[in-house]
Amino acid sequence: MSSVTQANPVRVYVAHLWQEDDDYLRVFEYLESADKFYYANTSAPDRMPSGDKEALREEYRRQIAAAEVVVVSSALHRRNMELTDFQMHCAKAYDKPVLAMEPFGGRETLPAAVQEMADEIVLWDQRQLVDAIKRQARHEESTRFDSIEFTLD
């Protein structure tokens, strides 16, 4: 796979229930604030099709098929297990990696169903999220190093 550039952005699908909730928007705030990280959003919660359950599922399939990686928040699963599970299973059927986001604020545990489907579990941390997306979508490892400054007394 090739590296993430402006000409070759990573295609990210963020699981949704046909509306932009706090976690959905937070993922994009993190991605937008990342330096030199380019992505294309394949999720479109504002394009809820009219029709039956199968019409909804077909639109999910279309959005997920265009992605390289699928991001799922644990809060989404608590609000609608059926649709969230469908999106994760769809990602697996298309051989797309699933990144699960830990519950924001750390007060709850990640649902077992989400843990089982996740290729990687990520904390709500902009750097960890971007690195996990690059790792899962493009098999790129971060070349960043943490530096710790300290003084000797």
C-alpha cells in the first residue's frame, strides 16, 4: 500500500446511525487537527435513504465498500446494537479493518461484541487514532518518537 498523501488520502468510514452524534464529530475533529494527515470521508449520515431496512443496509454497504478502514465508537453500539453490528459485519465481509474507539471519558467498558470485531482498539487520542488508521488501512508504522524531558537534581 502507498503512504497517506494529499493526492492519496486514506478513505475512512465512521460508523453512524444516520445522524452526526458527538463521537462521530469528535473523530473528525481529531483527524482534522492531525498534522499532514489526509483522509477522505466515505460515511454520509445525511444520506439516509427512504425505504425499508434493506435500503438502509444497501446504503451502509455502499459507504463501507468505498472505505479502507472503519471506525466504530462504543457509544454507537449501546444506542443501536443491530445497526452497529451490521456495519461491523459488513466491514469484515469487505475485508476492511475495524478500529474500535474506547468509551469517551473512560467511565464505561467497551462492549464485548465490539471488542470481538475490532482489529484494533484505540483510546480517544488524536495521535493514537491517526497512527491506528495508517497502520490498519495502509500498513504504515509511525516514525514518530516520544521525547521525555527531565532534569537531574
